[in-house]
Amino acid sequence: MSGKRLNNDIRALRFAAGEMTQADLGKRVGLTRQTIAAIEAGKYSPTLECAFRIADVFEKPLDAVFRWEDTDHSPDR
């Protein structure tokens, strides 16, 4: 493996957008609340299309929402 993982700022962006719920975001992008929760937690990587749809909801470029980072730089460590 490459020692990298996909990280995101979806939770922070949801709260900055008036405390949008996972369910609300899911409805806007065509995903379930459970899928949004899994993406936020880094347990599931969205398709490229879904990633762009999520970024569009927050009116952000893709790299402002998702980052491909070394695992030793992830917030969990």
C-alpha cells in the first residue's frame, strides 16, 4: 500500500453550513445518511462523481473537501 488515505472536512463544512445533518447532505447528493457517515469517518471512499457532488453542495473545490494524505499526517495520529 502507499501509506496514504483519503481525509475530508465534510463534518466541519456541514456545521459551517448551518449545522446541516448527514441526512440533509445525503439527500442533496443522492446518498444515504449512513454512506455520508462512513465517508466522514474515512471508512468509505466516495466515487469521484459523488466527491464532486459533495464539494458542489458546499461551493468548494474538490481539494478543499478531500485530501490524499500520508497516514502519518492524519488527524488520528
